[in-house]
Amino acid sequence: MSPPPAPTLLDGFAYRDGTMHAEDVPLATIADEVGTPCWVYSHGVLDARFRAFDAAFAGIPHLVCYALKANSNQAVVRTFAELGAGADIVSEGELFRALAAGVPPERIVFAGVGKTAPEMAAALQAGILQFNVESEGELLRLSQVAAGMGRTAAVALRVNPDVDAGTHAKITTGTPDNKFGIEIGDARAVAAQAAALPGIRLAGLAMHIGSQLTSVEPYRAAFGRLADFARSLMNEDGHRLERLDLGGGLGVHYRHAPPVDLPSYAAAARAAVAGFPGTIVLEPGRWLVADAGILLARVQYVKRGSLKTFVILDAAMNDLVRPAMYDAWHPLRPVTEPAAGAEPVTVDVVGPICESSDVLATAREMPPVAPGELVAIGVAGAYGAAMSSFYNSRLPAPEVMVRGQGFSLVRSRPSYDEMIAHERLAPWQTHQP
Ligand code: LLP
């Protein structure tokens, strides 16, 4: 079976009257007002994605905890919070963001292999729903911290089910060569330990086998293992489990990978947890936000070499690092609709950063573009702005949210003063040279 073609239209971003719009707003208007590069998010797509995901689990007790790491902008998190979402957090910073955006603490789950004692204390103080505990050492530390505060931490043990997610090596998490979770063979003893420790209440199990999954088969296998293990903990060891956290990882359509079929993903989850008396927790990140965002950039130069033609943008790997880091393929379109039958050219699309890994697209066939033109890099709402940096002392791109005919700056571009605001000279440097 040949793979489906790359998407020709980006969800929420379509050509109208010869120019690409975000919902009802021409992207050129946003570029004029905010400058480039900038991120543009469609509120309508965020809203539709959350509703669709939530609806797929209708009829069973469930909680959708949006994985903040995919896009932690306050306006994005608030959009989901207003729809009843919880949050999957992995740091005290994400706890701060989730609470600030209005996510109720009793809908927050805290994952991650390296939680520090102060992070645990902050989350206990806030009254979060549960800690997804990834090792025996973490369990012991959490017990100490919680008991010391006179509190009880609800714990879901994150199990490593030994299922290969079949995704990029850098984002696979469900086999024993990854640092994540407690190996399923060891988890029974850790559960017994959890039940006996002060300050701990064993409330459930959790798993997450990887990100950008494009097949439901690994899910089916992992959900099955988790549910079997939950049954044995309940039926044989007498534990009372309230929640099964099935993690996130649903893939989106970047290029060749077929989009995961949400109904069959949900059906796999439903089948595995049938008869489980508690709530299931889901932690989608990418699937909720990827298609809702683009990176809008302006072509600076077109440089023709003997081997390649380079399209040099004002956006770079400090904005969108995924192509450099994971060889990710993002759709790229000129904002001005190409003439029908425009002969495509093959180009490398790069940024101004001083290293050769600064690529946004390699050997890309696309309509010819000229300096000054705007281009939209699609499916960039997830792990785009969230992974951006000040590298090369470039200011992180501002973020804009569009809703119908209106748009709003939801993160401004910092100033150069802000860029160096946390830096200090050492005392011996304070004399003017
Ligand atoms: N839950 C846990 C415990 C996770 O570690 C992750 C992602 C998620 C949920 C959300 O996964 P999602 O639904 O977004 O696939 N920077 C990489 C992706 C890293 C994913 C890390 N964990 C990228 O740009 O592809």
C-alpha cells in the first residue's frame, strides 16, 4: 500500500482569494502587524481537536490531561482548560503554567523520571491528582516528602510494558532500554512497597510508550499488558486501583505516516479497560495542538549553488528544532497561492544560524519562492515554540492566536534587554575596561 500524500491543505489554514488565511485572517496581515518569524495558532482547530478526542471516550469515566510540553502557551492551555481538560506536567514550571492558566489542581498528573524534592513539595502543596512514579527511588523520596508535610500523595506507578512503539528512536519510551517507567516484572513488588509506605496511597497505574505513534498495534499490546497487570494487582494482591493512565503519543500527519485513526485508538483503550471500575486518564499532547499551528516566516534570500539551491528564511532551528533534531518533515507552503501548474523546484530551506544543522526542509520540492515572500511551515503547533531557544541570540518568535476574524498576540517577542536580564558580570569585571 503506498503511503497517503502529504496534506495539501493545513487544517484551519487555507488559501482564499489567492492567499493563505488562518481561519478568516490573511497571514500577511499578521506578518505585517507582528513581524516574522511568528507562530500562528487556530483557536478553532484547538477547540475541535479537544472535543473530538474527548468525545472518543464518551460513556466511560475518563480525564483528558493535556501534555503541556507540546505547547505550554497560556492561551493554548486556557483553551483546553475551558473545555474541561486536565494537565499532564513534568516539572514545577509546568505546574506553575497549568495552575496559572486555570487548570484545577485535582486534574493535574505529574510525570517524569527526575522529580526533585522541592518539585514534589510544590505539587503536594497545590493538591494535584496524582504523581506518576517512575522508580523505587522516586517512591521512597515522595514518601518522605509527603509524610514530612503531613500529606498523602496519590501515586500511579508508571510501568514500562516492554512494547516497541515503532516510532523515532529519540521519542520511544516503552522498552527497557529507555529510562522510563518501572519494568513490568518489577512492578508488583514496588506496588506492595507503595501500599505500605507512609505518605503514599497507591491509586493506579500509568504507561506511555512513545510519541508520534502511527499504528494502534503497539497501543493494543501495551494497554492489554497494563490492564492484565492491573487485574492481577486487584484480584490477587488486593490493591484498590482508582485510575489507569494510558499516556499520550497519538501521531499526526506530517508526511508519509498515516494519521492514527482516533476511533480505533479509543476502541483499543476501551477494550483493554472493559470492566475496570475506575477512571482512565489520557495524556495527549501533539494530537491536540500540532495541526493547530504554523510557523510563519519570510524568505530572505534564494542562493543558487553548484549543487543545491538554498531558500534562506528568517526562521531557524532556534524556532523550530524538529527537522534538525529528529529529521522531521514539516509541510511548507508559500503564503501566496502558487499559480496552477507552477513548475516545482527542489531546494533546501534553511535559517540564518551558523551551523549546517539549521535546516527546516531538505531536498524539498516546492513552488519557487522569491525574497520577501511569506512561507508557512505547517503542523508546527506541537513541540515548536515549546522547544524554541535564544540560540545565536535570536529572539524567540512571538505567538498569535486566531479566532474567526480576530487575532491576538499571546506571547510577545522579548526585547534584547530581556534577553540578557538574567546575566551578570562577575565582580572582577565591573570596572570599565
Ligand atoms: N505523556 C508522557 C509521559 C510523555 O512523555 C509525553 C511526551 C506525552 C504524554 C505526550 O506525548 P504526545 O501525545 O505529544 O506524543 N519533542 C518530541 C516529542 C517528545 C515527546 C515526549 N513525551 C518531538 O518534537 O517529536
